[in-house]
Amino acid sequence: MNDPHQLETLAALCNLPTAPYHEYFVIDHLRAWARQRRLPFRQDAAGNVYITYQHGPPRRPLVVEAHMDHPGFIALPVNAQGLLEAEFLGGVKPSFFRGATAAFWISDDPAPAPAAQPDANDAADPRPPRG
């Protein structure tokens, strides 16, 4: 992929804030992208997005599938000590976050915030998926 326009499109999509069960920025971006190109956009009950493109005579379809989320933090209310708490969604061990910082988005604007240190428990999130 050496086409600058394709790289810009991919970068715009990959830089959207997202986390499991919070894919709305990506969905909104895909909806607007399809609308600008007059392509049919459909979303099913599970949240999957379908954009259809046809040029020329009908042929066997090419289906491209990708996740619209990646592991991420969801901001919770500020605690009594004045620190922003966050819930991590995704299958990554907490040890990968020691000493890390995080950026949180308010609307479209990144708002840097210090990352809290993880608990001693180093297991991936044991909870079953939501939804």
C-alpha cells in the first residue's frame, strides 16, 4: 500500500478512539465514509457494519472483515482522591501497563491523564464478554 490517499484513509480509521463495546466513533466514521461515496451502509443487531461496493457486472463477492475495536480503557468517575479511575476492556495482562500513561478522549479531543498502576493480579480479564 503505497498510495498516500489509502494510507490517509487507514490512518484516519486507526486513530479513532475505540474499546470493546464502545465502537461508536469507528461506526460513525464508516457511516460517513460510505455516505460520502454513496455506498450502501447497513448495521445488524450485533453491531456489525456492512458496506457494499459494486463496479461492473456482478461477480463473486469479496468480503473484508476486521475488528472495530481494540483493548482500551473506559473512564469512570473521579475517585475521592481526585484521580480518574478507568476500567480496562480487552484481553491484555495488567503487567503490560506498569509505568505507562494513557490518553482519554472527550468527544474528539484527546485529554491526557495519568494511568493508575494495575493491581498485583496479572491475569487477563476473567469476566465473560458483555452483550
